[in-house]
Amino acid sequence: MSIHKKGDFKKGVYRPIYRQKFKGKKYPVYRSSWELHFFRWCDYNNNVLEWTSEGIVVPYISPLDTKTHRYFVDNSLVLNQRGKNVKYLVEIKPFTQTQKPVMRGRKKQSTFLHEQATYDVNQAKWRAAKQWADDHGYKFLILTEKELFSGKSAKR
């Protein structure tokens, strides 16, 4: 039996099998088992023509300090879909972080405020990424555990 402390997660460097598809300068770093799962999908899927990890940087204005920050989108890829090459920006997040936090039960006020700040910053990042994607011929997707492990379509 292993004991995991809060904050423990799988992380490491992924070495693509099909190196010619990966367009990064260095091997990609995964910060969760979900990212590792997605890297493997990109690497082994014949319809993925090329992919990167944190290769596209999108400026956004944080609602917390109203300053411009840099958002490193988790992944970008070019996918052959029915003979057409479609470009995607892909963010991988837990489903709970895509939902507006609700103050319930015995949740601490500080926990709620942290969740709200995270949600607000993520929303600002995703609005900026969506705009960047629209301006550059990409589609922006948010993949959660629901899409990664069930085969369902992603949130757009």
C-alpha cells in the first residue's frame, strides 16, 4: 500500500517513439498521468501528424492583478480528420477546475476563495487562448478526465 500526500502526482520526461511527429526542441515534460496519457495518444495515433507540449504562449490579463501574463498552453497538434488537417490547442484540466466553485457544507472560506481565484484565472487564460486560436486557424479544446478516459468529445 502506498501513501500519497496531497500534491503527489506523476511527472517526468516523455521520450516520443515517433520523434519526427514531436516538434519541440526538448523532450516534453508531463506533470500528471493525464498529460502522459495524452502524450502517448499523440505519439501513437496515426492521425496525429505533429504535436508539441507548451510550444504556444498566449498573453492574457489576469483578473487578480490586471497585469499581462504568459499562458503556456499544454499542447498543440495537427490532426488529420477525414483528409483535412485540423490544428488544435489543447488544455488538460481536472473537470472540477472547469466548473464555477460553489460554497457548500463545511468547505473552508479560504479553500473556496482559492478555488474561485483558480477558476477566474483559468477562464481568463481560456478566453485568450480561444481568441488566439480563432485568429490563427486553430480550435481550442479543454480535455478533462471525462474526455481523456471515456472517448467523449472535448469541451470547446
